[in-house]
Amino acid sequence: MAQISSTIGNDDTHPTHCGKSPIVTIYTKEGCHLCEIAYSVLLNVQSRIPFVLKEADITTDEALYNKFKFEIPVILVDGKECFRHRIDEDQFVMALSGQTRTL
């Protein structure tokens, strides 16, 4: 598994998520322009809705790199893949509230 390079947020309670903040993971790598855009959307939403944000650099794990090298960014909400390549802010908010959008 890839090493999580950073975690932003906390495990504060979130009323729409069974008492715990959702965990959002973004698979990324340095120099990925689409990843930078997606990350900006995540931070924008996080300023309004609490969730734990984890970033995983696919270049630190050969299996992840081979799986996602042409797919990043890949975004998971509580372990369920919700977005590849691009993220829609409104759909992301819905996924956080339990109206899961999975691929």
C-alpha cells in the first residue's frame, strides 16, 4: 500500500456520517495538473464540511503506480472510489453526505 504522505483534517464528528468524519483519499503524484485542480476542490469543500483528507503518492508503490498511472487523480470516500481524472464539487458533497457516487 502506498504511504500516506499527508493527512489534513481530523476525526471530529460529522452529523451526516454516523458520528465520524468521512475519510477522503486522493491518489496523486508530483507534477499532475489534474491532481492539483482536484486537490483544490477538496480543500475548498473541506473548508465548509469536515472530513479527513489523506494524500497517497502513487510513485511510492509500484502496484499503485501500475494501476493508476493513467488514471490520477483517483479519489475515494471511505474506501469507495468516487472520481477519476476530474472531480465535480457538487457530486463530491453528495458523496460526503452518504449519497455515494461510485465508479
